[in-house]
Amino acid sequence: MRVLDSHLHLWDPEILTYTWLEGPMAYRFAGLELERARLERAETEKSVFVQAETVEDDFLDEVRWVAGLAPAIGIVGIVAGIRLDRGTDTVAHLEGLVAEPLVVGVRHNLQGEPDGLAVSAAFVTGAREVAARDLSFDACVRAGQLPDVARLAGAIPELRIVLDHLGKPAVGTSAAPLAPSAEWVRDLAEFARHPNAFCKLSGLPGEAGGDWSAEQLEPFLDVAADAFGAERLMWGSDWPVSAIGPAEAGDPHAPEDGSATYQPTARSRWADAVIAWAESRGHDVDTILWATAEQFYRTDARPQPPSGDAPRTGIRGWLRGRG
């Protein structure tokens, strides 16, 4: 089985600056950590790195840092951080990004922005510059912002847009699951009406706070398949964000106070859940796990850097600190 993870994060607070990391996420997650989270069922495993919301001044440095790690850990594409509402500064930043061989798309993280920004004149102008350079756009929004993304897709039909994390619907927890809301189902379908609109099967474990079951999340996958068809869906791990939650059974490093922690098998468990769902519904597994992401991000057409050794340090010290 081959897997192209369409949504992988990496970060190192000792190299780049992040203002949002806290608790179990405030540690390095890079080469060694990813090696310990490899997918159990994957014979071939590659990934697309998605910007991890460094401070804006570090956006280009993040690209270069990940590009240095890429050969050793299987990164075949980078979705770079950007602000699309900066006018000439946006254009200058895009010119810097297109010079980086692994950059396949950009993300202006919208989930914390005011409603309406994605359809503002400045943002749409910047998004048109993205499309003109044949880059894609990752839309990370809350469920209530989905109508703005649909309007953006209508305003720039040539722009390839992929919705991160199914638009972050409310899913509840394994003990208190929530059904898909009528509003989310409606708004997802409206976005999917646009031919260049795609969706990542990612992030739902994170929306459940790491406390999830396959049965709880399958209805959301069904809605996405009905809206987009399996051919416009791609699997993403959202690692390590979606690997934080209650300690897994048998974890020797589980916090004594029961607080959230890193879940070592979460990435494989999410992949297994999506594979089982796809097989049970008759969807083509290779399309969801590999082909759609490869075609959307055009990673097969990008020059890849020569292989080499990446730094492999980090998680041991954190695990000692958890004991």
C-alpha cells in the first residue's frame, strides 16, 4: 500500500518562532519523531508538509528548513505560509516561494481571521496571484467560514483549493458524538459544487480532542464523499496536531494527572480508520491515499532534491520529561 500524506506538520521551537504551541505540542516534531510515527501498513510513504503557523517573518525560513529535512523523511511538497492580503508584499513573497523547488501551494490560515476576509478585495487579488503561478491554496477554516471559501472558489475558478480538515465541523467525542449539522452539510456541498474544490480527510481526531472512534467520524466521511466524490478526497494525518489527546492504553509515559499527551499510534489509527471506511463503501483506496494528493499538488512533476541524512534529534528528551 502506498500513502501520500496530504497534511503533515513539522516544527522545532529552537529553530523557528511559533506563538501558539503549548502543552504536549511545545516540543520538536521533526525527523526522529516522524520516523517513530510511520504508518504500519504503508509500503511506500511520502508526505506534503503544510506550514505550521510560524510567525510571519519566518515563513520563508520554514520552507528552507523543511526542504533541508525533505530528502531523508520523504517530503515531496511544501505548502508554504503566506499572507494573501498584503498587496505588493504578497507578490514579492510569492516570487520568493516559486524559487523554492518543493513549494506546491500556499496557506493563509483563515480559521482565526474575521469572517469575510477570504472574499475581501485584497485577499482575492492575492489569491489570483497564487493561481497565476499555478500554485494551490489550502483553506483552513472553521465550519462557519465555509460560505466564504465557496465564494472564493466562485470568484477564481482556476484556483485549486483544498479544504483542510473537512472545514472543522463539530464532531463531539467518542463518548458524546455529534451528528453532522445540517448547516455544515449544506455549506460543504456548496463548496464542492466548484470543479477545482477538493477536501482533505484530516483533522477530525483533533476536532475530537484526540478522543474519537471510527464509528463516530464515519458519518462525516460519508458526507464528504457524497459532496466531492472519492476522486476529490485525499487522506491527511494532521500529525502531530491530531496526535494529542488522552493517553493511549499501555503508554508508560502517560501523565499521572490524566492530562492530554502525545499519542504514538494516532497517525496509524487514523489511516486505518479511513482505509476501513473507504473499503466498506467501495471507494478506491489508492485514490484517497495517494493519487488525488499527487494530482492536486502535482508532486510527480516537481523536481526532488537529492537524498541525504536529516537531523534526527528531539523526542527522547521530551519522553524523559514526561516520566
